[in-house]
Amino acid sequence: MFRTLGAVTTVLTLAAGAAYAEPVLYTWTGMGKNVLGTTKCNTYQMTIDVSVEGDVVKGRFQQSGRPERTFETTLGRNGAIKTAAVVGGGGMMDVVGQIKDGDSKIKLDGYCVFEGKLTKK
């Protein structure tokens, strides 16, 4: 009896741990904003997907008609995120934002600016 109870407890603990470890997924799709010297950014559409598991943040972003790019960082104080991602031609995009319940947002800043509120998937 005790052996069976111990096995059931172990299974329930593992199941609860697996459910807790599920990443939280966010997304944003929108148009770019021009930066100094550009005029076409407002015609570029970007999709940004972010997953958060514990304090690990992984993201992918793809401008329509362009290759997919990625970034990875950790959550900072108050859910802040900050890193950089490599884009075509060796360029870089600054990735900043925050992951907070009800107030998650993202901004890619480089050849254009793409920013908006992240929504949970």
C-alpha cells in the first residue's frame, strides 16, 4: 500500500512539474516605423513570437518576404528584456521590452523600428 501511494505521489509530482514548465507564448504582428534616412519601413510587416520559460526568453521574428531571425536573453528586473539580434548583411537589431502580466511589449530597433504590445497565445 505504501509503495503504491509513493508511486502515485511521484507521478503526480512529475505531472505538476511538467505542467509548470510549459513556456508562456506571446506574439505581435505589425508594421514598421521609419528611422532617420528611411522611407519604406511603414510598408514592412513584422511578426515577433516570444516564449518565456522560467527566466529564459527566446524569440523569433520575421519580416514578410525575409528570412526568420532569432534572439535569446533572460528576464531582468521587473520583467525587462534587452539583447541584440543579427539580421541580414551583418546588421544588428536592438531587442528591448518587458514581460509582465497584462503589460508585455517588445521593440526591435535597427534599420527600422518595430514595436507593440505582445499578446498571449
